[in-house]
Amino acid sequence: MEKSAKWLRQTLAYQFQDPALFEEALTHRSAARRNNERLEFLGDAVLDFVVSEIVFQERPDANEGDLSRLRASLVKDTRLSEVAASIGLGEHIILGAGEKKTGGHRRGSILADALEALFAAIYVDGGFRAAEKVIRGLFETLAAELPDSEALKDPKTRLQEFLQADGYALPVYNIEQARGKAHKPVFEVSCSIDALQISTLGSGSTRRHAEQQAAAAMLDKVIKA
């Protein structure tokens, strides 16, 4: 753990008073020991609060819906895994033999969970201000670089708002095809607007992702029309 403690001091300028807490934060459930799942639960709440405050301060004119979208874009798993990877957290996560073999230290979900657990461990070890300082150091610049909240809306939401503004009924989504193996399915979904007699297709590993792809294709059509 000495190498990990040095990394933490150099990267996040923090040193644990309780090294066992730090080790727990880094330990994935695949390792046969006390793991970071409980800390992850607490870290999620601490992160949400601090990031909420950051976007509240960063966007003084944003309404509640805009602030929620801005926060969601910063605390989603893909963003957390990117932040974790950028600071080299994966190299210090303690994994079971199976996860080690399959490259678990690079797996997005494992990185995101470990980052939240680390925030919680710092909160428990050093108090709220210590955790807030670390989180702000990682997320303030990201928050400042976020686009307008309108651009953060997913394609289905933007399509719905576009159609409602013009008095059209909501689009209809249907699964046209589902193929592939159970562990790796591919869904093909259509998005139709009967009043405009337009239909588009989208595909993805989940129905939701396929619907978003179809909605994005539809947006492209109706905006250009």
C-alpha cells in the first residue's frame, strides 16, 4: 500500500490517517476481503452533493432541470471512469485473480465504483472539507467546460420537445428485430411520426440505446426538412 499512498499524495494531495480505510476503498468485491461496496454507496452521495454545489455556482442562471442535467453529465459512470483513468486509479485497485486476468483494472464500472469509494473514504477519514477539496480539484474544470444544458439532453427528449413545440403527436418506437446471443444482443428499433410519414431506424445493445439512435436519426431528418 506504500506505493498507492505515495500516488495519492502526489495526485490528490491527501494522506490517510487510517490506511486500512484507504485499502478498503481500493478493494473490489472480487478480492476475498473487506471490499469497497459500502464506501461506494456513501461516496455516491458525497459526490452528488459537491457536484450539485459546483454546477449551482458555475451556472447561476440555470433552472432546476438544467442543473440536474449538468450534474448528471458529471456523475455518470462513463465520466467517473474517465476521471479515474486519468489519475491512474486503476493501477491501485485490489482485484481477485479472475478480474486481474480479464483486465478489471481498466473496466469502466470498476473504476467508477472505486473512485466513489475513495471519495467516501476521504470523507470518513478527513471530514467533508477534505473530500470536497479532492472532488472540486477533479470536477471544477470539467464543470466549467460543459456545453449549454440544452446540448446535454438526450435525442429522445430533444425530439419530443421539438415535436410538441410544433403541435405534433409523440413519436412511436417499435422493436423491429432482436438478434445476437443472450449475453450480447442487438436491438433494431424504429421511430415513426405518422403525421409526417417519416420513419427511422436505430440499433444498439439495449432497447433504450437503439431508441436513442433512432431518435437521433429522426431529429436529423425533421430539422433539415
